[in-house]
Amino acid sequence: MTADVVWVRPTSPFAEIARLLHEAEVRAVPVLDEDRRLLGVVSEADLLPTAAEEGSAPRWWRPRHIRRGRHQPRARGSTPVAADLMTTDVVTVAPDLPLGAAARRMRQQGVSWLPVVDADGRVVGVLGRSDVLSVFLRDDEEIRREIVDDVLKRMLVVDPDRVAVDVRGGVVTLSGELDTHAEVELAELFAERVDGVVGVENRLRAAIDETATEYGIDPLS
């Protein structure tokens, strides 16, 4: 993510927002309160209805399309501010969300960037498409090493020789045998969270049937 976030206050006037978008070369900015808590987002699309009104837009800012109905009503003749213009229904992500999940959320919601918000509602960064895509340029061998070293050895504490890890184009194939179904499921879950992983094909087997053990049946008998 980008930690140096360009943002505006709810009282920021139209001209200031438009100039900030122009100078920072961004298409939207979050609207934050004094504690950096997210209130909404103002985008170019939110500015367009006001810009279409005669004399509202700065001369150097010329919208290409007009999109009406996004901004809030305001008193006639008053200067619109961020609170009047912003969209409050904002899609966000948590700092610990895996990048693959963030990428899917971007695609599903049709957005090009997401505010990164902590548990207290404060914006700690912005995640853009370029941030996400850069991760998926990781080398397959680098991804494989991380799965072997971090997932198998450190997180699951299993002998990596029991699991064959193959990575091609970011798609991970796990095959071999682990002790339990829980380990099989965790191996897939943790592998999915590795940066650069596009998908996981889980061919792992479980040596012990936990269901049989639960009912007092010896799975090896």
C-alpha cells in the first residue's frame, strides 16, 4: 500500500479538491476527520455535477463527462465542500487482508483503489491496482521457497519432504501426505495467503481419519 495518503477534510471546498486531484494526478481522495477516520471518498465523478454548473469549476479543470445525481443538495449559491460531494458507501480493506483477497474485492466492486483502514476506522494507507499487480510479478521459485520455508516448516511444522510444491504462473499445486485433514486444509489456506499466489490446487491426502478417531475407531485397523 501507499502510506503517504492524499486526503481532504469534510470542510475542504470544491476548488481545493479539484486542484488536489489535478496536482496529485489521482482520480479520488478519502475524506478524513481530525483523527484520520474515514468519512467518505470524493472522486472526479462526484465533482462533475457541480463542475457542470456555470462558473463552479476552475478554468484549468475541465471534466470530459457529466455524471449527475451523486452529490448532496446544498443551499443555492453556497460553495460546495467535501461533505456535500463525497460518497459515504466506501469499500475498504484491513491492513492484514491478503493481497489476493484485496484484488478480488477490487474486481468485484469495480474500483481501482481501496482505502486501508485499521480497527479504529483510521486510514493508514491506500492500496491501488499497481500495488496489487506488482506482487503478482513474483518469480515462481520465490513463491515456492516461501511456501516450503514459511508455510510448511514454520507455520505447520511438518517435514517439507512430505509435500511436493509446484508453482507455475502463480498457481500452486500441493501433493503428498500430511497427518490430518486439518493440516491439509491449513496448508491450502496458508499457501493462498502467500503474496503472488493466484490459486492453489490441493492434492494432499490425510494419513489419519479424524472422524473415525472421534468415534473411537482405530483408522489404522
